[in-house]
Amino acid sequence: MALLDVEELSVTFARRNQRTVRAVDGVSFSVDAGEVVGLVGESGCGKSVTSLAIMGLLPRQPGVQVGGKAVFDGTDLLQIDDRSRRDIRGRDIAMIFQDPLSSLNPVVPIGIQVTEVLTRHRGMKGQAAAKEAAQLLDRVGIPDPKRRLKEYPHQLSGGMRQRALIAMAVACQPRLLIADEPTTALDVTIQAQILELLKELVRDSGTALVMITHDLGVVAGMCDTINVLYGGRVVETARRRPLFRQPRHPYTVGLLSSVPRLDAGRGERLNPIPGSVRDLLPWPDGCAFAPRCARRVDACVGEPPELVLTHDGRSYRCVNPAPVPGLTPGEDVREVVPGQATPGSVPAQAVPNDPPAVPGLAAAPSEEETS
Amino acid sequence: MSERSRGDVLVDVRDLKVHFPIKRGVLFDRTVGHVKAVDGVDLRIARGETYGLVGESGCGKSTLGRALLQLTPPTSGEVSFDGVELTTLAPNKLRAMRRRMQMIFQDPMSSLDPRQNVESILTEGLQTHGIGGDRDGRRKIISETLDQVGLPRWALSCYPHEFSGGQRQRIGIARALVLGPELIVADEPVSALDVSIQAQVVNLLDELQDNLGLTYLVIAHDLAVVRHISDTVGVMYLGALVEEAPSDRLYTEPLHPYTRALMSAVPVPDPDVEDRRERILLAGDLPSPANPPPGCRFHTRCPWAQPTRCADERPELREIGGSRVACHWAEQIASGELRPHQVSVELVRPAGEGEEPSVVSAPTEPGSFV
């Protein structure tokens, strides 16, 4: 059984006089113990909201609704009460945020912030806690940890802050670590240090890691399984190598061919995906990616595309996936799960004042497409 | 590249320095030191070429770009643009020169006035420089520019917030382009955009260069983007160029240890490449530009640092087979004679002890990663 099983997770934000936004729309994925799972997508695709929902960190307001299930080791994290959630959070599941400066308390020394976790979950106090905290900082590669404990976040550099945050996250040896864009705010050389550190931690302690990022390069080097998100849904799930070697969903294909690569030659034209993330179709009306898709067929519009599971253990949500050479289309299909969508709400990225998208439209890509 | 030897140089920067004073005190501003954001940079950009400038945050690449356009007054050094010395040019003449050199900013939302519509944004520059004669003339120029950057005509009456990020960046490019410049300094032109939109803007910049013969100085922290669009790439570290080479050569044969580390740190979206790669992990962080290490500025983090020369002699850029490298031991490292060794992390403070970090670091651009 998987360590974390997210099933049909959905998050909607409703505000008075504005239409309801469905930021996460039936996201399902699972994480095995010790596995590194990637959630990849562009801004607004729902990847961060997914992680916040799992951690129970979304604001508790009447307009915010979370549906579905997130089963961690037999308990549904969305159903439990606050007290038990606080017990689990930090001890069994920990999170690393994107911006270390804004997720550390600026007026509290690092040491107190690290020992706080130890006191809460491991019942350590005084000298013992301080000693353990120093060891943690040492483990994540912060030099001179004893002195660092007395310092405030602003006295550390960006990379060191992120290390301190990681130290807090791994303090209780959690079984699951969720990292939301852990290196986006950092420089490349520091990013390499932090990624290496995360890899080491995962390897040594058997912690499972959910890696949320927009950087396909980071994913390629780290993740075992990758979920590609678009418009609040997982559009493709595959193991690392098959995904990069043979992407099936046109969006994954488009993403991979639009990223400039360090090892490609100068002057090769990139193949961008036309349009922008805002040109999308609400899922109830068809495939959200259809307006920008190069492989669009008539069947894309009308109803949400089915989730296709293949024999080699991957899945995609597409009517007309990119073909695999030497395989007749449809040959590898194992099972088809019909796509469902609640009518009336739209993904987060859609332009606020759009006229409702017309089914069968073909005009959308024209706006931003030039090259 | 070959243009350099032909001598059709559009921009010639010699020993450019930009130092920002560090002030302390409330009533009397005492200058207690200087942040050497740019400290002695020489570079030449040939006409029609793209020069890419890469480096980590705080290395002075943005300041260099701004100083080149005289948006930040240089402390010393010379900048000549098409044979005209800009640092000593009278303000009114400099303003006229600005027509020929334009800038594209990182974050289109904060660099476009939210209360101006697109037409007004584009006309402002034309009016200032008296281009296009009457209103109809200007309209014509504007609509041609819109076609070039791939925006629809109806965009003219819209305001920046009505566009998506990629379209906004196109407006930013149109604003620079409408004056018919020869040089465009693009400071992180795509880093605020989504992956799928980045490629559109990169292609657009490429296309415009082909059609209009523009010269670019592209400043970015993303090595893959820079390599993709540049002919020549300069790598900056703590205010100085450490290596300059044709972009293919820089990738296949990085000579400076910092360039090697930088190249090996960039993730490539290909699992096979990622698994094969050997990372050169640098220890620690960028030292403070207010108090740069003596000698070679990289020696505190360099895995190849030697006991002699590195710590006390600042290396000059020298020519090695088509590249310019500022390293005493570049040949020995390239031939494998010197092996990398472990570097212990030296502690770097973002500021002087207990001081606010913002005081010491160079003025940050909106949206830059600090």
C-alpha cells in the first residue's frame, strides 16, 4: 500500500460576486515509501494548492472547499481533527517552502525555531534539544552550527536559510517530505547544493519526497515518478525515463520541446506551445489544453477526456496522445476511466472576464502565437 | 566571434567600475565602505551580435547593463557606443543617444505604467524623440511595431493588466523597439514568464534580430536561455568577468573553474544526462561584494585553488584558444594536471555582523532573487 494516496482531491475557492475557481480538480496520485514523486506544472496549475490541501494549511473560510481524500498511512488527512493533524504535521509529514525568508520567523533566532519542533514532537528540552538542533544543522551542512543557532534568519544567506528550513523539516525524521519549489528562489550553484542535500536525505533515511516544481530539469534528476498538471488536473503520470523519452500527452510534449537546453546548439528554434496558460477550456467542456494543443481533434471538445491507463503503468488524460513508434494507437491501453467534471466552475488560470469558452472554438491560440 | 576581429564594434566597455557607497549614521551620512558591484569589466559587443551575460544574483550583471546605458552613473571607466563616449556626454546629447539603445526589463508588470494604455506607452518615446512627425505618422510606426512583436491591433486601447505575462513582455519589447534602436539591453527578459511562454519570447527576440539586425546584450541567470540566444557569453563573478567565450565553446570547453561549476549545476531535462553528469558542487555562498576576497575572487570557493598566486594575485582576462579566461591555472586545469580538491565551507554573511542585509547588497532590481 502506498504511503500517501491522494484521490480525487479538489479545492474550490468561491467569492461573493465572483465566479467559483476550481484550483485543483480531481487530482489523484500516490507516493510509496522512500519514493520521490514530482508534481510539475506552470503557474496556476494547482500544484501548490494541492500540497497545502494535503498539509491542511489552506485558510479555513466559508469559500474554500476541499473535497476528495488524502490517505496517509491509513488516515484520511482531510477528515481528522486539528489536534491529530498537528501531531502528524512535523512528525510524520513535513514541508519545505519556496521562500525561506518568509517562512522563517524573522524575530526569532534559528535555534529556537529548530528546537520548537523537537520540543513539540520529541519532548526534548534545554541542553538536549540544543545539542540535537546543532547536530541537525550540522547534518544539513551549515558550518559552525552552535553559533548559527543564536542567529536570526536575516543573518544567514539564502542557501543557508533553506538548509535551516530543511533541518527543521527533517528534525523528526518524517516519513513524507513535501518540498514546494525548494530551489526556485536560489541561484544555480546553491540549487545544486540543496538538491544534492535532499537526495542524500532521501537516500539515507528512506523518507518519501513530493517535489513540486516547474523546472523539468530538476525533475529529470530527482524524481522516480512524475505527475504533470495542467488546469488543476493531472494530465500525465509516468516514471521518469519513459516520460522524458516518450511523452504521450501533447502538453508534456510541448513543455519538453519548449525548454531551451544547455546541451543544445545555439540558434535552434524552440517550439513553444502557442497561446498562454490563460487560454483554457473549463474541464466540463472538454480538454483544458485543447485550445493550445497541436494534436487537437473534434473529440477533444464536448466532454472531459478520459484517463487512459496503459500496460506499462503510465496514464494520460488525452483523446489523441502522441504516438509511440511501433505501436498501433490504442494497443497499449489497459483501462479507461471516464473523465468527470463538475460543471459551472473554471480552472484558476482562466481569464476572469472571458466570455464562456465556446465549445468547438479554434480561435484561441491566435492571440499570442507568432512563432 | 569573427566580428570581433573585423572590428565593427558597437559597444566598447573599458575598465568599467560601479561602486555604491555604504552609508551609516542618521544625521551625518558617513561612508563606511563601498559595494563594488562592477569592478573593472572590459567587454566589446559587435554589431548584430548577441552578447549574453550570466552570473548568480549579486554578481553585478544587472548593474553592468544599467551602467552601460548610463542609467546608473559609472564610478569610472569608459563606455563607447558606436564611437561616441557616453560617460562624458552632455545630458541632452545622451538623451538623444538613448533612442539608439533601449532596455527590456525583467518584470513587465512593474516596468509598464498601469495607468497608461498601450498606445500611450508606445507613443511617449516617439514624442520625446520627435519621431514620426504627426499623429498619423506615429500611429503607423506603432502598428508596424505591434505586428513585429505579434500583438493584435486592438491591444492599443488596452491597459497592461488586461494582458497575460507573455503579452506584457511583448509590450515591453514593443516599447523598446518602437524607437528603432540599434542596441537592446534585455535584463532577464524571460525569467518572470512561464516555461511555455519563455520559448515564445525567446523566439521573438531571435526573429527580431534576424529581421532588424539588432544588437543584444542579454542578461540572465538562466544559462540555458543565454546559451540559446547568445553568440558570445560572458560569465560574471563578484563584479568581474571570469570567462568570455563563444557560446558553444563555453559549453563544450569551460575553462574557468567557476564556469565549470556553473555548467555542471544547471539541471538538464533529460534523465540520462542527469544521471551521467558529475556535479561540481561549490562550497558555501557568494562572498560579500563589499568585502571581496583578495587575489582571485573565486579562490575561497574554488576546488582547484592553489596555495600560490590564487590568494594574492588578481588574475587578468587572458586569451586561451578563442576564450578569455581570468584564471592563473586555466591551462593546467584543462589538461587535467591539477585535480580538484575538497573545499571547506567558509562562512559568508549576507551583511556585516548583524547589519541589515539590504544596506550592503547592491540595489536590487524588482523581482530579482536575493
